[in-house]
Amino acid sequence: MRYLSCFAFVFLLLVFSSETISAQAVNTARIKVNGVGLDSTYAQVVKALGKPTNEDVGKEEGCIGGLEKSIKYPGISFYLMDGDSKDGKTFEVKSLELTGPGYLVSGIKIGDSPATVRKKYGRKYTVDTEREPGEITWFYEMSDRYGPGTTAVVFKNGKVVKIASSYQVC
């Protein structure tokens, strides 16, 4: 009986340790800015960030059917579509792009170092150096469970200058 108790203790210790280790990196398919991210509705974005400074009128898009529109705030923009929403009428975020300071994106922000990004988002990324001179982009691929899509973190001079996340919709 004592052996069984020790075995159970070691088993639980291993389970909780592995959960702690795997919980260290943010799920980059689910990053949030002020509580909103991919799949958030237009109403949720406006509630979290206020009235957009610029908003396109919904126009027809040819990929999945329905309408598309973009909304912008200082330093952040969102692309929304309604064609694949549950009711076919609710605009949902399909991509976001952050280029301005003042926002925390699931633990990172503009100006952070690569070490900070690696600590928060993990080491499972691919590197693209074929951008503008001096820029490096880390791509965090989304699994099919959450995407498909990509979250990209762009660095210039060793600091984050852009954070973008989007679904592949076509």
C-alpha cells in the first residue's frame, strides 16, 4: 500500500510538472490585445478599445462569401469578416496588426527584446530574414486546431516593431 502511495505521488508530481512546463509559452493562435484577438466580434473589439479612428464600410469579399471590413486605432488594426460566423452576419476578427506602443499583446509589446518574446511565446518559430534591411521576422505557425494561420513578430535593431496574427482564410 505504501508503495502504491509513493507511485501515485510521483505520478501526480510528473503530471503537474509537465503542465507547468507546457504552460510557460503563450498559445500564439490565441494572443489577445486588451482581451480581444482572433475570433473576437466587432462588438467585443469596440467594447475593449472604444470607437475606431477609421472604419471601412463592409464590402463583399470573394473568398468565403459575406462581407469584410477593416477597423483602425492608433497603432493597431483589425481585419474582420462575417461569412463564416455562426449567423453569417457577425463580423469576427480574422487578422490583427500592432505597430504602435502602449498595447500589451499576451505578454509582449513593441520595443521588447527577442529574449522577452522567446520567454513568453516559446522557441517553436521559423525565422525569415528576407524583409526590409535589418528586419527579422519570427513566424509562429498555428496548428489546424486553431488555424491554419500564423502569428508573426517583427524585430528591427533587436526590438519588436510589429506583432501580427492572422488566419489563412482562402
